[in-house]
Amino acid sequence: MSLFPTVAAFDAALASLPAADAPCRAAAGARQAQLTKPAGSLGRLEEIAIFMAGWQRRARPRVDRGRAVIFAGNHGVTRYGVSAFPPEVTAQMVANFARGGAAINALAGAAGLDLRVVPIALDQPTADFTVEPAMNEAECLIALNIGAEAVEPGLDLLLLGEMGIGNTTAAAALCQRSFGGNATDWVGAGTGVGGHGLEVKREVVELAIACHAHAPATPFETLRRVGGREIVAIAGAMLAARLHHVPVVLDGFICGAALAPLAAAMPSITDHILAGHLSAEAAHGRLLERLCLSPLLDLDMRLGEGSGGAVAAAVIRSALAAHDQMATFVDAGVSAG
Ligand SMILES: Cc1cc2ncn([C@H]3O[C@H](COP(=O)(O)O)[C@@H](O)[C@H]3O)c2cc1C
Ligand SMILES: O=C(O)c1cccnc1
């Protein structure tokens, strides 16, 4: 039985989001106050430990079962030349992931995350969303459920990532439909388009917004009309993770854009989510502000695949190591301030 058999089931899940466990958060906060350091001196590492405690419902959270899931999909709008690379690269990179040769293989390994790659109908690019919805309702529901199925209850941490040539264009359209503004606010270089290519990309996004302007502004319709299969799967995985109390770390602009339609309708959807990093993609900072998320890292990365989130997962591990392994003032016989 799929988690989201109907659009109504998806809407209902978004409307009744579980909260973090308050006693576990309080216990983790109390422990942080007793560890041998000046209060607050581990900065965001302390917040991360408390965040993880609340979602894992454990005063001493851990990352024994950490998973990275990379969804891949193809995009009809690549016909306009919106990417610096051809659409074949999506499937070629999926093969590279399988051989272990991509950045995410190395970085997920370094962060101790189990890596799963989920290609979705790569031989069926989404429709050209400047003239019609990218997906029909059934296709969009299938992608949502593929995302949801990648999330097992009991995971300690879920990293979400994507591969899909052309998907920064879909991401920009999702942001604009969710948060307003114009294409200049949301369109960036992606894989490295500039000059005339960038103008074309902006025009494609403006055409998409105009084409769907009269459609209902619901999360499902926005995902279906201007999203892509891998992006919709990320949205489904984020919502499933929330239902299973699995904390999520996000990668860059595209992952954040998958969250945008959900957050525009239900801002508290971001409560179980950490933004792994600030991508060098121009609009990512603006998007994170709208999502009320503050990135853990800023390393000038703009790759995707989950790469920035994987580096952040290593930071999350550090936060939990300090939380779990440090002595308290009493145990160590250190005078408290
Ligand atoms: C070799 C290669 C590996 C990648 N890994 C992630 N992306 C990134 O680039 C794409 C988005 O940029 P655009 O919208 O400009 O196509 C996505 O696949 C994203 O994950 C890659 C792109 C390339 C070329
Ligand atoms: O921020 C990202 O995730 C990103 C930026 C450019 C290209 N691909 C991905």
C-alpha cells in the first residue's frame, strides 16, 4: 500500500505533521548544559544534537543508519538549451553512480552514509512545462510514492539529492510559483549557462509561470505542473520522513526547491529538515530565507547529487559525537562557571 494513494492523502499528510519529541529535546538540552565546555560554546553543534534528539526521540541521538538517496529524472525543457550539458548526461551519471565514480560516492562514503540511487523513468522526460503540465496526476503520484518508499522507518538520518539535467530550470519555476518574484530572482547558472543561455532560461521560466498562472496554487499542482520526477520524489521522501520521525539533511538549490511548494502551504514542514549547505547557485540564499532555514556550511559548492548535504552529514556526526562522548562537569571534576 503506498503512502500517498491519492492527492487527498498527500494533502492530509501535509496538514497533520507530527512534532519533535519535547522531552527528548529537553533531555538533550539539559545534557548539553552539563558538558565540560562554556555554555553555548559548541554553537550550532549543540542545536544539531538537540534537533536530532527531538526527531529520533532519543536523548542521545546517533547516526548508525544514515542513508543518502539520490533520485534521477529527465526534463522536457532541455530542448530549449537551458543546461550547459545534454540530457543524456543524466543516465550517464546514474551509471557513474553505480560504478562508484561520482562525487556523491566519495562524499557519502566519507560521511558513512549508505547510498541508494533511484532513477525514475529516464526514458520518459517530463512534458514541456511552458505549454502543458510536466506530469499528469498519475505520474506525479507515482513519483511521490517512489520518494516515500525510499524512506524506511528507523533511519537515523536521511540525505536527499538529485540528478537531472535541466532541473535548475524546474527548480526556479517551483520557487517562483511558490514564493513569487520574477525569473531573474530565481534563475541561475546551474551547470554553467551564461549570456544568451541565461536569457533563454529566464524566458522558459516566465513562460511556465504564465502557462500555469490560473491553476490552483496547491503543493501537488505546483509540483506536477513545473516540477520533475526526481524533484517530486524528493518532496515525497521529505514528507514520508516527517511521518516516520526521520531527520532530513538537504543538499542545494534543487532539493530546497522541492520543499518550496510544501513550505508555502505549510511552513512547519521544514521543522525536521536541516539545510546542509549554501549552494553557489545564485538563488539558493533567497530560497533558504523563504524556507526559514539557515545552512550549516558555505563551501562554494554547486554540484547537486547530494554532495553538499553529505559534507554536512559529517558535521552532524561530529555534533552527535561531542554530545554523546563528552564528560559532564561532575564526572570530570571540572568546576562549573
Ligand atoms: C557531469 C555532471 C554531474 C552532475 N551532478 C550533478 N549535476 C547537477 O547539474 C544538473 C542541474 O544543472 P542544469 O539545470 O544546468 O542542467 C543536475 O543534474 C544537478 O544534479 C551534474 C551535472 C553534470 C553535467
Ligand atoms: O545547488 C545545487 O544543488 C545545484 C546547483 C547547480 C547545479 N546543480 C545543482
